[in-house]
Amino acid sequence: MRWVKLDEVRRFSSERMDKAGLFETDRFFCDLYCCEPGQAQKPHVHPDADKVYVVLEGRGTFRVGDEERDLGTQTAVLAPAGLEHGVVNPGPGRLILLVFMAPKP
């Protein structure tokens, strides 16, 4: 069995959003994204993979396709394949996301 203590792998960078890889198989990956206030994952597209963001801590402004929402802790967001998506931490606190993607690009 593989397991990870999230509080031991979370890390922040003053320069950009930090990603910690948690699990990866041939079919999917799961990462922890750590964002300081003002940091972002720029909008982008995965033509053949779905992505799920789960807010563990803080608040984020999520964009999926033409829709944008400010969402907080215990919220999950689906970015279906082919739709542009991204997230910004508007602050004032840190944002921590659990991110799943399948199939793995």
C-alpha cells in the first residue's frame, strides 16, 4: 500500500505555484498544488483528459470554459477534457488543492 501524509509534502514557493506529485500510474496522476496569494495556474487545455480540483485549504478563483467561480474549502471542481481551465489564489491566505487527472496526459 502506498500512502502520503499531505502535511509532510506540501511546500510553497515565493516565485510560483508549487506542485508535489503524490501518486502516478499509467492511467492517472494525483498532485498537491500549493499557491501563495496572487499565484495561479494559467488557463490551459487537456484535449483528452479530465481534471478534478479539490480545495483542501483557502479559496481559489476557478475558471472552466466560460464559467468562473470563487470557491473554498471542501469544494471540488471538474474540468472536462477539451475545456480551458485554470485557478488563481486571490488571497489573502494560502490555497492548497488536491488535483486528479485521468487519463494521464
